[in-house]
Amino acid sequence: MEPAWRQQGRGRGRSSQEGQSERSRPPQKERDRPGAPAGVWGPGGRTKPTAPPDPPPAASVQSKFEEIRKSNQAAAQRLVESQLSSSSDEEDDDDLDDGEIDHKGGKTGKILASTFTTYTNQTGGDAAGLARTGQYVSDLFQSGALTCLICIASVKRTQPVWSCSSCFSLFHLPCIQKWARDSVFLVSSVTDEDFGQKQHPWPCPKCRAEYPPSATPNRYMCYCGKLQDPPADPWLAPHSCGSVCQKELKPSCGHTCLLLCHPGPCPPCPKMVSVSCMCSKAKPLPRRCSNKAWSCQQQCGKLLPCKQHSCTRPCHTECSPCPRVSVQKCVCGREKAERPCASPQWNCQQVCGSLLSCGNHTCEVVCHDGVCPPCPRSVSRTCPCGKTKSSLPCTEEVSPCGDTCDRPLSCGEHTCSMRCHRGSCETCRQEVEKECRCGKYRKRMPCHKEYLCDSKCPKTRSCQRHQCRRKCCPGNCPPCDQSCGRTLGCRNHKCPSGCHQGSCYPCPESVEVRCTCGSTVLVIPCGRERTTKPPRCKESCREPHRCHPGPCPPCRQTCLLALPGCSHTCPQPCHDLVLVKSQQVQLAGPWEQPTEPAFVKKALPCPPCQVPIPTTCFGEHEVSPVPCHRQGRFSCGRPCGRPLTCGNHDCSRECHLVTNGNKVHIFPSAHKKTHNCEVCEESCSKPRPAGCPHSCPLPCHPGDCPRCSQMIRQRCHCKISMLYVECTKLTSADEQTKVELGSCNNQCPKEVRTVDMQTFTLKCCLQGQ
């Protein structure tokens, strides 16, 4: 069927003839150009001027309207057929409601029920005999189940088809017609000397059942053969006429099929008949016609062919040979032996030995019955060459006649040149000019030898692919002995047949296409698995939802597995199957293919526990929530603040853990010694006693500073001597003692000793100076 856009205007208000006439007209500008000669443009160009045509009558306008209307209707019908000829996958999608298969109550179920109603009415609702036929009908509505084995394409409901009467496979009508023509042509071209004179059968592509050339399909018929070109009715099985099948049932019982026109074999006969048992001893009973043979279980009692025993089997059709053993004589009566009663005739291995009628010779026949044959030497005999006859007694031998033998030799061309002799003649030794078997060379050689040359036959064998290459071939080249080995249409297997001419038979293998869960199976021809969708399934998937194509969506349930090292459970979504990038081995070059997929599904471990646990820092400055997997005391980042051993300063390190030996001090201030805190390296900054200008010589230390032992140099009151006084004595002395300490004890007249308390200096004032 051509697409709508290629149908040359059909269905658009004009016919193809109009389109051609439209194209044959000149351009509008040339026809309407001023000054152009008046005339009429026809298929051959401008013709002679004619009178202006009369306006068209009303009848022609009406016929034109009817023609356009019919063409539009035809285009609409083609559009509908193109929609109906969509793939079986789309048909199944339309027949299903909300993605569920409903063979019982849906559209497909109604079609199946209407097809089998007449049968089930006869059987009282029993559909056990419809299993095989029902499978063929169900495949019509199953995605990818119907495939033409010749072209490996789907069989659509609007395409003409042909059904094999042996295997009931469906083929496209053009495909099977071409297959039949090619098969007959190949057989005729190989076997017939007069090409096309004989009528050769053609085989079914699947079951190899042979059909005569007259059975080549040339019309699209329904399954039962009553209707040609059955219309695509959506409420009937595809390619069915909808009437009762009425084919003769097999095995033949006189009844016809009661189903509506259907694919596949007809079911067993459902009629009820009254029949007697197999031995005819019991009264007739009503039985199903397809299963009317029944046994009354009484003993048969018929006399067996051995004439000694009777049949002891229960009621049956034909008695089997006697299974017993008895003592029987051989044919000549000399020996006896135990043998099965079923074979009473047997021969011993003794020679008869009875005296013949001539009275001179004995019978040489092994164990026989009846009269012995006459003596073979008592009849008229001839000499060895057969030229002379004699009637001598059986006790005398016929001597050679002495003439030339002249019996034909084994070569078939010459006769024996020896004198009449007993026994066989010798081989022919005459030299003749012989032609080789292929007829290319000639040579003189003994007549009894065959002449074969060494030239090899250059002809092509019947497969039209390989040369004969047989030595001295006479022209009748043998069939090719190599295997075909060509890839079949399925692209999966190679042809197992011998090398042949023409197309290979379709792949006989079948492939199972399963749904995701594997419960529903669709059997399709090999090669269709890449384009066939998985069958729909009503079973449940691993999770509580229907079986579906493709991978399951990620699990959205919570993991809830017990986390290691704590009592909490994993709060993350399920991570048993997570798509992660695989670690692939680096390839040596672009010619290598990766051995593993880029992404694989793996079970990831549970993440660390993130439940917050209130925890105190090392220095007990704060209480903060810490993730469970990091549970334990922590540093808050603040200064430590613990008092150092000096007792004057605090630890300036970042919040840290303080231990004393193996014990952790939570309250280190309660202990005299603290470990892990820094050591104070500052100098002593405690205030000095009044009047002491020196600093403490010790580093920062607890308690009071030691007494200052440095010496202070000063002059005496009289300014004559330089005195050295210990700082502690000077700062701790009273006024009187300080005066005494500042005196040099020398005799100084008019000396005045004063003490300046503010500057702590001793001055000596001398009068008159």
C-alpha cells in the first residue's frame, strides 16, 4: 500500500489522469500573454484555433462531484487501514486496560469466547480440548507471537497471509508465493533436462510438507477457505471470516468443526455418540466422539493364531501374538525345540539327504517340507559353451564340444576366443583405442581396463558456489558435499544443510522471551528476540507491584539495619542495589571491547551513624551534640584556662585532655599537679618589697619570692667612702638603722647626718664647706 502523500493526488479531489493533464498544460503566463495566437493547448502542443467551448452541463458537474467524493472516501479508507495495520504491539496496548491483561472480560476475552462458544456448548463448558487451538488464537493477540519465517517480520492483521495446512504457520502471501516459485525453479534447473517440463512440488518453509504447483496460493483466503480477502474486523480474530469453520475433523468421524473460522488445528470432535466396547461384549454407552473407544475390562477369550491358547488380555481391539512358549517341530520334522507360539514355522540346519527320483543322487536342500525336487542332472544338458545339447544319464558328465567358446566377455564388446571350457571366461585382453570418461583424451589400452585422465572438472556443482574438481568427470557432477554454513535470517545460527542453491530454509529454532520476573514465557521464532517486547505478566515483582519491563525503580523504604558499634538503625533509603561506576581495566586500544559494563549494581555499606549525642568538651567549657559514630569528648577550640603549676597564670593551649598518670582528670583544679598543660616560661612578676629596685631572679613560681640578696652601692654620709649594703637589710631597716648603715664610722668634724626618707639616700652635711 502506498502512503497517502505518494498517491498522486488521489483523495484530494482530483484523479491521476487529471494530474497528468494538468502537467501537460502550458504555463498560465504563456496562455494569457497578450498577442499570443488563439488556439487550444493539447497533449501535443498548440492546435488549430477552435470556437470557445460551451459551458459544461449540470450532469457533468454532478458526475465530477461524485468522482471526487469517491476518491475522498477511498483515501479515508486507506488511512483507516494504515492505522489498523499497526504492529501487534500497539494492538495489544489498545486491548489492555490500565496495563493489565484481561483475556476473560476484555475485548480479547470476548473474541475468544465468541470463537469457542459453539464448542463449549456441546461439551458443557469443558474447554480441555481447546488447549492447542486456543494457543494459536491467543498468539494472534500477543505481541511478537506471529512472525513470517521467510522475512522474519511481524504478521499484521491487515496483511494478506497464507496458513500451512500441516504446521499451521502463517506467512505473508507475497513471501510464500516467491518461496514457491523459487523452490520450483531451483529443483527444475538442477534435475530437468527439459527445463520447466515437469511439475515439481514446493515445500513449506517450516515443516517441509510438500505442495503441488497447483496449490501455490494466489488469493488471500480466510482460515476456513470460504471468504476471499476477509475484512479486518476488530471484533473477530485477525484473518477470520467469522463464520463456522465446518472443516472435516481428523481423524475422520463424519462430523465437522464447530468453531468460528480460526487458525491452528481443529479441536477434537465434541459430539456424543453411542458406541459399544472394543470387544463388543458390553452394551453401547454414550461417549464423546473424539474418545469413543472404551474397554469393558472383561477378558477377551479369542483363539490366538497359534490355535492352542486364547487371549487373556482385557477388552481391546486387536489381539497381540501369543506370548507363550511351546515345543514345536521344524519343517522337516527331525528336530524339536521350545519356541514362541507366535512363530511356529522354523527350519533346522540339516541337509535333507533323501534319495532323489533318479536313485543316484541325494537331495541337497536344507530342511524343507513336501516332496524333494527332481535331480538337476536328469534334465537335458548342454556343453559348457551351450552350443551342443546331449541327453546323457545323470551319472555322466557332458564333455566340451571342442568348438570356440564365443561367450560374451565382461567388457560386453568381445567374445571368448578359447575352446569350449568349463568355468568362467578370462578377462578381455584385446587392445583397443579408448576414450576417457570426460571425452577429452583417447588412448590404446587393454579392453578390460577403464581409462581415466587426470584433468579436473571446472564446472560448478549444483550449489552454484563450488567447482566439481573431480578427475575425468563425464559431466554429471555429483551434489556438493560441503556444508552450506551461510548465516540464516535469524542472524544467530548457520545453515546446517549441505551446500545448496537459492535461499536457505528459515531457522528451525525457537527462542523464549520471558518477562522480568520470568513467570510468563513467549515462544517466538529465532531472530525476533531483539525486536519483540517482553510479554505482559500478572505476577507480582519483588516489591509489591506488578511485573514490569526494565529494572525495578530504586527501593524507597528505609534501611533500618542495626549500625555497628551502637544501638541505632540506619535511617537512609535502602542501598542494597545501587548503580555505581565500575572500575574498568584500562584498554590497550580502541580495538578492544570493555569486558564489564560501565555501571554495575552493588550493595553499599551503611553510612556512619549521625544521631547527635550530648557530649562535654575536654575542658568542660560546653556541652554540644556530637554524631554517634564520633562519640567521645572533643576540643571546643577555646583556651584551656586551667591554672598552671606556677599558680599565677592559666593554660593558653586550645581545649585539650588532661591526664594524671592513667587517670583522666575531669576537674584538674582539684589536683595539685596537672599533666599535658603547658609549662609557664614567664619571669616572676610579683611586686617587690618597698625600696627594692631589683626583680625576682626566679621564673614564675608559686608562693613568695625569696629575699633579695643583691648589694646596693652607696656613699656614706660624708661622701668619703663607698659602702655596699645588702638590699634586704636596707629595705627592711628602720630609720635609725638606715642612718647607721650609711655611716662610714670615720671621725668627721661638724658632721650632720640626715636621712632623706623619700629618696632613701644618706647625706652628709659638713659645716663650713
